Amino acid sequence: MAMVYQKGTVYPMGSREKKWYGKFRVYLRDQEGKEVEKTRKVVLGTKAKLRKFEAEAMLAKIIQHENGRDSAATPMACDDSVTFRWFVEERFLPMRSGRWRPATKKTTEYEIERYLVSALGTKPLRTLNTFDLQVVLNKLAQNYSDSVVRHAYVNLKAILRTARKLKFLIDDPGEDMKMPDTKAVERPTLTQEQLAALLRMITDLHDLCLFSIGIFCGTRTSEVLGLQWKSWQGDHLVPYGTVHEGQFFAGKMKTGASREAIPVPEPIRKIIERWFLECDDPSPEAFMFPTFGRGARTGKDVPRQGKNFLRWRIYPIAEKLGIPKRLITFQVLRRTLGTDLQRYGTLKDAQRILRHADIKTTGNVYMQAIPASVMEALNKRTQAVLEAGGNVVPITTVPNGSKSSRRESASC
């Protein structure tokens, strides 16, 4: 609709002190995008200090600003029914969540609700300004880690940028937001002696194989639990999907680089080959580290949940060794590998092993070459850890009759 010309109405009012008041129409959009008309009143100043033509000039500027349009091509602002919460729940999440992996979706939706919607949810979208937004981020920085604050900063900018693109905002108040200073982040790692001690104490071949891949190959939790026997290619592993909360998502990877082959150091290949011979189902589509399903999945082999595996199979060993439980995560194992590799190879080697490079695999991953320097660095680091434990990796298996107890202790 074209901009409606209006001058508004200026009138005096007041018993003790006369003031100039202005009344005019504003044109906004509701949640459905329909134009709505509302009447707004403003105080322009005292009659003693302003003449009527001055008050009318002030009102004209206010009308132009409130309607926010220099031409019909400029979008109208939204009315107060379009709150921050409404836009997040009804527009932003439905548009963006379809591109997220299950783990990303769950985490992002929680963080947006917990840190942003709780603070800004009731505010009309059109009233948000850079000052208020920056104050929200600054308060988060006083109490939360860099990771939490950075995610809130990125999510808030994405929400406001989307609102601007969808014409729910005339201007983007998030453009000038700054990432505040945050608390120092603790990034713990394990020592080689701690890793060697853990390996010495693991006597179950299944557990040893799974944990060794985490220690020496730097796989993410979702990747190692989603490995299938067709992933094993003799000297490397090929991921075909990821696992989230016991559910396998075929073809879903964190990044394009995550699809690259995972190099396996020579000593660990022997453990994988031994597990291949002893596992219940070594068929190509079978999971390398399955557990049994419950409920609708009863009778089926399904992926493990990483927290259950660590809680029931590794935590008891760590407790005996005096290693804090907070260090027993696949993320810490991955970080430890990246830190150690600085002593055994180049930064480029470490990026390739951890698959943090920007190169995205789009061809046939079976034919992907692993540079000699990458395998050399990985072998050196693996040997150093094993030597810290006397160069002995136990591969003693529990009796076959104990396999069911192992599955029960780490089942979904």
C-alpha cells in the first residue's frame, strides 16, 4: 500500500500547565503480514516554549520516523504482537532447523530458549536496539563460558539478520553488536601416562577397540559410535553417518571435511582386526560397536550411547587410577590427540588427522590417499603413548558368555 499522507493533529491540553500534544496514525504489520492502523499520541512540549507551527514541525518529523518509510518500497515496521519469542518460534526455527544435524538442533534450540528468549522473548521485535542487545550479551559474559556467550552472539545475529531479510525489521540492530570479553576457558587434556594406564586396565576387546579409536584416531563421539564394518578399509576408516542418542543418521556428518578418511595407526589396526574376528556380526552393514535395542527396537543391534559406554565401562577404571571423570570424554581424547601431534608432525598433519581442513570430500572416499607425513606423525604419537605403558596393549577378551553383560551395562 502506498504511504498515506498525513499531517497529524496538534492540540493544547492541561489545566495547570498547557502542553502541545500530537496525535497521528502509524501503519504496522501484524504476524500475518497484514497492514494495521493504530493511533498514537505524543507530548511535544510546553505551550509556553513552543509556538504551534514549531510543534507541528516536530510532529511531522515524528510521523516520518514512526512510520519509517521514505517511499512505498521501504517496508513497514511490525506491530507489538510480533515479539522476539514469536519470531524465533514461528519464523526463525522453522526456517533454519531443517539444515541442522539432530545434535546441533537440540543444542541450538536449547541455547536460544535458555539465553536469548528468556531475556528478550516478550519484547516487540521492532523495539529492539543495539544497546539492549549488547547488555544481554554482557550479562551472559559475567556468568558463562566463552562457548555459551559466543553461541548466543552468533545465534542472536542470525535471528536479527533473518528478521531483516524477511522484512520484519527495517534496520538490523544486531549489526553493531560486539562479542564481549569472557572468562578464560579450561581445555583439559590427558597425559600420555594416563592414557597408557587406561589402556593397560581395559581387558575387554570391544572396549579396548572402541576406546583406542577415540584415543589414537581423534574421532568425535557421534562418528566412532556410528562406524560400520564397511567403514574399515585396512589402514583407515570411512564414516558413513553419525549417531545421536542411540539413533543412526546415515550420511549426516558435522562438516564436509568430516567425510574424509580417518587414518588408523599401525598398532591399532591389529586391535581392530582382532575385534573383527571375534565380534558377533562382522557383516558390512553391521555396527562395529553395537548394543541391543529396547522397546520398538528389541532384538536389533543398535548404536551405543557414548555417555553410557563411558559411565559403565571406562569410569570405573578411571576411578581406580585416580583420573577425574571430567577427563574421560571423547572430546578430551580428541583434544589430547591434537595437542600431542604438535610434537610429532606439522600443524597441517594435525588438521588432516582431525579433519578440520576446509577441503571437502565430494568424490570417492575409497580412493582418497593419506599422505605419508600424516601416517608417520600418527604412528609416532601412538608409539610414544604405548611406550609410556611399557609398549604392551592388552587384547585379552572376556569369555564369550560375558558379552551379554557388557551389552546390558552400556545399552541404550
